[in-house]
Amino acid sequence: MTGVLPPGVLSIDETGDWIQNGAPDGVALIDTSTNTLVDALSYEGSITSCTITGFPAPVSLVEGTPFPGADTNDNLHSLARSPNGQDTDDANADWQLTTTITPGAANP
């Protein structure tokens, strides 16, 4: 990841490839004050039953049509929500694999 994030922006420093641990992979954005799933992405396969601490039952990280893209395991690509800032609850429509890496800035 390159670039500088504005102050107060939460981020994951993924410089050591510690999120990538084999397919499938997934990320969940959680509101910890209410224990609610805000957003999720499963890629390189579908994670449909994920145990999250504080949640009473497993949750699915697949929204709508699964995202077919794959992580390339290099620093030349990024998974980006596109169009920027839009969430239709359909992973295939909301995400793209891109070579335009934009930490702290709008996605392509």
C-alpha cells in the first residue's frame, strides 16, 4: 500500500501480505458498537458461513452475486469499490480488480 491517509481514517496496513492466506478470502466491516455487519467482500471463492466474535450466528461475506475476481498476490493490483462510494449489496457490481491503487483517495 502506498500513499498517505488523512488523519482519523481507519485502515489496515497490509504490507506483509498477512490478510492473504489462501482462497477463499474475505473482509468484513463491522460496527463494533452495535455488532452489526456494515459491509463484506468474499473473493477467490464464496465465504458463506463466517464466525465473527460477538455475533450470535455465522454470517455470509457474499453480497448478491459473488465477486469473481482473484487477488494476484502482487503490489500492482488492488480490490476497489467501483464506482467509488456506491454499495448495491451485489459484490459483482460493486468491486473490481484494478491497477489503480488509491489509498486515502477516491477509487477509479
